Amino acid sequence: MGKIKFTKTELKKQQDAKKQFERFLPTLQLKKQQLQLEVRQSIEKLERNERELAAFEEKLASFVELFGPEADAQFIRSLVAVNGVRRGELNIAGISVPTFEGVDFRPVKIDLIATDWYVDDAVEALKTAVSLREEHRVLEERCEMLNAELRSTSQRVNLFEKVKIPECRENIRRIGIMLGDANTSAVARSKIAKRKAGSAA
């Protein structure tokens, strides 16, 4: 707690500061609640993505058994080339977080007669796995950003609730007491002065 002056000006300053903190606190609390909800939902999305990815990687493992030699696996991978990852932006509680829009794959023509029957399915499974991995990266980044913002907002809420507002209340109380005491002393001095003036006359 810093040094305070026991004046009416300081009293008004402390009262204004308290009002300002109390006005901003509900907004910060609402933001904190919104962020907590978003963090929970983002973690759920991330966990769902991880389950889907594990399922598709299991599916890919079964295709690998069909490929036989490593050359077949290389050939399948060569059919799945990423041109780019499409990302968007979403504003959540005043911060911009990334959204996963999809993966653009290089178009590849497959000779259906010259390739084995499972190649089409293997390519689709691999594309899905790649998309899920890219989505996982975006979801992780989003979770990190939301968690960082939640930590920062929680710190601000705690600062206002536990430090700033109680500090202002205590300062107002102390200044009020001092001003009250000063006022009482002034009244007492005035009465004594009047008595002295009355007895002198």
C-alpha cells in the first residue's frame, strides 16, 4: 500500500479509483468465465481430434501390411502432397485465435487399371490423417493462446478483487477517520475559542 494524503482530494481520488475498479471487475469476471468455457471446449475438441487421429493411424497401419515392399508405401505417400493448410481467425473474448479450415492437397491422377484396388482407400485414409494432424496443430495453438489469456485475465480479476478494491476501501476508511478526527478537533477548538471569547467579554 503506497503513501496516501489525508485530504478531501485524496478521498475523492480513492473513491473514483474504487468505482472504476468495481465497474471493470464484472467485465473481467465475464471474460474469465467465457475463457474458461472456451478452454474446456477447445480441450474437448483436441481430445476428440486425438481419438480420430489414433483411429485413422490404426487404419493406415492395416494398409501398410497390404503395401508389401517399402516402395509401395513410398508410392502411396507420393500421391498425398500438401499444397497448403487453410486457417481462419475467430475472435473469442477479445483475442484472435486460429481456426482450422482444411488442407489443400496437390491434385494427383491415379491410373485405376495400373494400381492396386486398395490404393484409393489408402490415399483417402492418409489424407484424412494428414488433415487431422494439421487440425491438431491448430487446436494446440488455440488452446495455448486461450490458456495464456485465461491466466492473464484471472490475474487481473484477482488483482482487482483481492488487492486494488480492498486497498481503496481501506484508504477511504483511513482518510474518513482522519478527516472526521480533524473535523471534530476543529469543532472543539471553535467551541473553546467561543467560550474564551464569551468569558473575556
